[in-house]
Amino acid sequence: MKYVALLRGINVGGSSLIRMADLRACVGDLGFEDVGTYIASGNLLFRSSERKAARLESQLETAIKATFGFPVRTVVRSRDEVSRIVGRLPAHWHGNDDLRVNVAFALREADTRAIARGLRPKEGIDELVVTPAALLMATRRDSLGRTGFRLIGTTAYPMLTFRNFNTTLKIAALLDA
């Protein structure tokens, strides 16, 4: 099966730095196949015969900590799971330069519905789509300072890893290739 592992919080603000070549080597040593990365924000693509994403997450987190010396939470989603998430992105978000769109992929133990209940999307500014595996969020670019999507500093924030609209679509395309 084809998977993407989304590493949370690496290569951001000069901390938790991991070179993608080193990450590919680390994961290749686990026996995964067709290991590749997309941009340096921790998007790792690979094949594995393992069917349990939770087991893959555990293997990756253990190997990354052993190799790089610090823990990195990891979200693993199959090609089909990413396809379902992308399929839930509203059509009017595609190509809409007036919106900033982010996909907040949830750690396996996170409850996206509970997280969503803590958000306060503002009418006419924010739009939210909740899936079991991710929160899909759009905010008008001219109103970013007034968004109701305040997650930084909350207990929910460490349960999510964010990718922008274009990165999410590119990951889906790479998984389909």
C-alpha cells in the first residue's frame, strides 16, 4: 500500500531539523519501499505491506527518535484516506485566491469532532469541514486577523499537523502516481 507520513513540527523555526535525505535513509532502513519526500516540511511517501497505519506511526516515531535524537509525532495516512480527505474539499475552495486553505491532519488518538467544537468559525470569514481524519479550514485572506480558528496554545494544537491546500493536493497526486 502507498502511504504518506506527515511529520509534525520539523524544520520549523530552526528547531527539530531533519534533512530529507537523512529521513529517507532512516525510513529506508525500516524496509519500506519507494521512499520519497516532498518539500522539507516532513512529507514522507512510501510503500509498505503493513495494513495498520498505527503500527507504521509507531515504527516511524521510534526510528526517528533513535536516529535524530528527538521525538517527532507522525500521522500516517493511506492513499485512500488522503483521497477521501481531498474529496471533501469544497469545489469553491479550488483555485480561490481569496481564501487561505489549510488541512489539519489529526493524530490517530485525536477526536476531530471535539476539536471542531472548540473552534469558533466566523460567519462570512471562515469555513470548516470536519472529517474523522482531518479538519479542512478556509479563511478569507482579507480577514486572517479576525479568524475564529485559534488553535495555537490550545490542548488541541499538538494533536494536529497542518498542510496548506497546494501541499495537500500535491501529496494526493504523488500518492496516485
